[in-house]
Amino acid sequence: MRVLFVSYPEKTIFQYLAPLVWALRTAGHEVRFASQPHFSPVINQAGLTAQPVGRDHDPWRMAEMDRDAVEAERAGLPAPYDVADAPEKATWDHLLPAYAQAVAMWHKMENFPMMADLVAFAKAWRPDLVIWEPTTFAGAVAAKACGAAHGRLLYSLDVFGVARQHFLRVKGARADDPLAEWLGRYTGGFTEDLAVGQFTIDQFPESLTIQADLTYLRTQYIPYGGPAVVPGWLTRPPERPRVALTMGLSATERYNGYTIRLPDVLDALADLDIELVATIADSERAKLTSVPANARIVPYVPLHALAPTCAAVIHHAGLATLATVSRYALPQLALHWHFDQPALARRLAAQGAGIEVGCGVATGEIVRESVLKLLADPSYAERARALRAEIASSPAPNGLVPRLEELARSR
């Protein structure tokens, strides 16, 4: 069968989707990945076939004109999707203007540059199945135009599906619906699958997720971070318990930096009998006036190679990072701030495999106490093993392919 993946051009989002593309390709299916033209090299670098559509448009260029405003919106979930974590906000007065703002200033800007060309390509190529990331609604429109089965592939908690469910509940018989009004113009009439797909693929263990009243297909998250080289020192067993510290790539690539006081954290961990491996961007490392003797500072190391050598991991609760660490049954300290990270960190702590601390209160001393607790209390490792077992109980992407084939046949 022919399968079309669709995403706006963001490297970190693409990396969540790539393993399922590989699975479908190795199962013998013809697969193309559609995005804006300038993104083709990223797709090709993963060994995949790019389908350029539309014109290049980078909304981050506009954001860089007012970085302070972007930074101010960095904490937590943006409206209307904040109701997924704070259902008490799910009122008509909150959701209607929030959806109107999201459609006008976010979703249209991402989708419009690709929409017409993507629909034309889908009509010509006739895919049997379209997989789209949850805000690239152009994928659903293209699927509708050519009659393909289609679904979303999550890169986060399903804040989009849950928020949409809240919206429909409070909307009742009201006519106003900014998302439907926008998408319906492209299809001659709106149907709810344009907003949430006919099904949703969730790559993360159910104990950590949130769900709407939708059809979910579960699979394992397979780590992929782009090109990587494993350094020689990582092939040698650590002499002391190794603790990794990573606060993600987007913090410095897209935003103004880390949301913790990095020097304070390094100083607080300096006298512990551990080997601290901290992945710190060169721009942030240059700001450090000293590096503790027990710390190794590197700009990047593939986490799926580093994690198996560790006793615990400190991270920002990004879903790719958390899911990678969870595959290796490691206790985790989640220092959260952005998007769905606070909600995810709380679920991790409730599951028992880690400790969550908001970056706003994460002092060096709190981080130190938390690391000592993770290393000393065996219950964290026990719950981490249970989380790993839950992950292993879901099919890998290759195991999901037969179900996707069935859905495509039944369209």
C-alpha cells in the first residue's frame, strides 16, 4: 500500500515519526514523507523519501523578533490545550477565544503553506493511508480529498484530543467552532475526524498518558535523535554510579536557555560520589565559570547509548527523553517547565519511577536531595522496572503495521 506521512517542518517532531515510517517501509510499503521543501534534507538524512509540498515558511523567524514574548509563553500548555491539564478552565468563555487565537496564529500559519499542494499531490498519488502529527491538519484534509484512511501520531500527551473533547462538551448546540469553520472550507463540510483523525497512535505507556474518548493504537516509542556517534569513553564501564543530566535541545535551539540554574545544580552535586555526565550546549557551557571534578560536560551524546550505563537520570521531562530513559528502567528526576512536561512529570512521580520538581523551585539543594533519594531508595528502581515492562507489553512499530494495513483496507 501507499502511505503518506505529513508534518510541519520541525526536526524534533519529525524524529518521533521516523521509526514508524521505517517500519512501514521495511514491511514492503511505499512511503513518502511530506513537508515543506527546505525540510527535505532532514527527511533524507533519516533514509526516507521526502515529498516537498507548498512553499517554505518558518514561523520561528517571526517568533525570534520577540523572543521575550516567546519565553513568557514557554511555561506549561498554551490555550486552549491548557484545559487538558487544568479541566477547571474548560469554560466557553475560555475555550472559544483560545481556539480562535490558536487557529489564526498557530494552525493556519503552519498548515496554509502546504495545504493546496499537499491536497493536489494526494489526489494524484492516491495514498491508502495518511499519518499526520496532531497539529498538521493539512494531512487530514488531504486524506479526505483522496479518500484515504488517516490518523494522528502523537509526539506528546494527547492534549489536543482532550482539549477538543472539552470544547465539544461546553459548546453544546452553539454554532461557533473556529477549527471546524477553518477546516470545513477545504473539504466542503467539516467532520470531526479532520480535528482528531479516524484513529490516534500513542507511542507512550498508558500509565503516563491522558486520553479522550477516541480510538487509540498503542506502540512503543523507539528513540531516534538524528545522526549520532557514540564516544569512546561511553564504551568503558563507569567507576562510580553514573548520573546523566540533560535539559533538552529545544531549550537552547528555540528558546533563551535552560530553565534551571545550571551552575547551582553542578555545584550542589560536586561532592557526591557519582560521575555526572551533563549534556550542555556549547553556548551554555561557555557561561560556566567552573566544572566540578566529578562532572563530564559534553554538548551531545545519544541518550539511548548513555542511559544503559546510568544509575539515574535528571532531565526536563520532555517526552522523548522520558520515554527513552524509561526503556532502561532508570529512576528519574524530572525538572519540568514547558508544554506538557509538568503533566507528564506528575504522572511519572505518581507511577513511582521518579521524582518531579518544577523548575521554578528547583534549587541546587533540592536537586541534590532528590538524586540521593533516587540512588538510595530501591522502590524507584522497582517501579522503573515495572514501567519498562509496561512499555515492552506494547508492540514495536513493526508490530503495529498489520493493524494499520487493516485500517487502510477498511476505508
